[in-house]
Amino acid sequence: MILKMQNLKLKPFMAYIEESEYSKLRKFSKAKKLTMSAVIREAISMRLSDSTYASGYNDGIKKYHRSC
């Protein structure tokens, strides 16, 4: 899901991430020709979604965090 900026009312939000995550996010966003903010918005939308695909994604995230 790629969000179109002109249709959004955006609120500023700040989050801290590890340097390694920042580097991966930067490389990924460049490869996909997206802004880092767009990638983060997509990730948040996916995490908050109730769709079947998202529930599998969310289950994987929960399983990962339990294993840490």
C-alpha cells in the first residue's frame, strides 16, 4: 500500500531507532524509491490493520518479540 501525500493530513511524530535499523531503512527506502517516512507509515498501517495478511505479519512480530 503506497500512500499519496496530497490526500493525507499528516501529524508530526518522532521515534528513536537503532543505528543498524536506520541504515537498513535508508537502503530499503532508496531501493524502493520511497521516502523513509513513507516506509514507516506503511509499516504502522500494516501493524494496525485487521486484515488476514496483516494478522500473519503481526503474529510473526509477536513471536519474534517473545523469543528475545
